[in-house]
Amino acid sequence: MKRKAMRICAALLGAALMMLVGIQTAYALVYWGSQGAQVRQVQQKLKQWGYYDGAVDGVFGQETYDALVYFQRRNGLTADGVAGSQTLAALGLSDTSASAVSASTTSSYESDVELLARLIHGEARGEPYVGMVAVGAVVLNRVKSSKFPNTIAGVIYQAGAFDAVRDGQINLTPNEQSRRAARDALNGWDPTNGCLYYYNPATATSDWIWTREVRLSIGDHSFAV
């Protein structure tokens, strides 16, 4: 009886360990002690956006950990120092194991729609519909510009770029109007005609943003280059 109980306990412990390993394999792709190309990609992104000034050497140590935690805190993510699916997406990198699972349920286009819709919802809900599309168009104009990261996730989660990321409104569930605005922007509608910036003149606190050339105003936002 005693041996049987021990075998049952061992089996339960093994199952628990297998679950932990499965979770780590699927989500904890880059973490303390990791080495290789993915670590270099994470370090390069963190360096590009001013979070990391160490060597891009593919070794995940203290400096990389500290930079990643700082990035996560600034961007409303769980600050655990682990580059899992959400953190990799925020960095504009793909989680290969997670993408294999998600590929059967959603297309890359719909993923872009959802992320862009969350940004639009956080930044421009309550604005005229054309103004919501315009906010999405600014993100896409930045993707095309050499001055900014070259992915939608990279632009949206660039440090200090959008208030909705700083205050956590990026995590709100977008409504269908925000999703429709995201699709219209992704499908090529740009009411701003190439603008890279927008701001609310009534609430803007950055002196720099006032130096931008305003091309048009829609609702409460001024759009500029």
C-alpha cells in the first residue's frame, strides 16, 4: 500500500512537471540563461528602442533581464523578465511555438486588425470615425518610415509612443467600430495623407510635438509631419 501511494505521488509529480515544461516550451521562449539567435533578436530590439545598452551577444544575463523587465513595465505587460508570447509580440518578434498553434485559428491579417483596433480604441474612441481611421493610418505610416520600427507591434509598443500603451488602455477590448477603422486603415485609407504624428492640442504636454507641421485636424486631434 505504501509503495502504491508513493507511485501515485510520483506520477502526479511527473504530470505536474510535464505541464510546467509544456508551458515553458510554449510561452517562456527567452528567459534567464537562454542563449542563441532569439536572445540576440530580443537584445537588438531592446537596444533599438533605448531599453538596453549592453552587448548583443545572444546571452541572456542580468543586463538583458533588467532591460526586459523595464520594457515590460513601460508597456503594460507582466514584468517577469520572461519573453513569452505577449512580450515577443510587443517587441515585434514572432513566437514560433505559439504561432504554430494560432495559425489554425487566425490569420496574420486579423492579428494586425486586432492589435491596431486596440490602439485605435484606446487612443480615439469617441472621435469621428474618420479620425479613428486616421489614428490607424499614422501607425501604418510609421511602419513604412525608416524613422520608426518596421512592424505594427513595434510601432505601437515603441517606448513612449502612445498614451494608450502607457496607461494600459491598449488592453481594453475594442468595439466593432474600432475594428472596422483598423481594417479600413490596413486596406489603404489614409485620411492624413502621410502624417506621422497626432496629438490633442488641449492636453499635449510635450514641447517637441508643437514643433511639428500640422497638416489637418479631425475631431480633437491635430495630425502632423
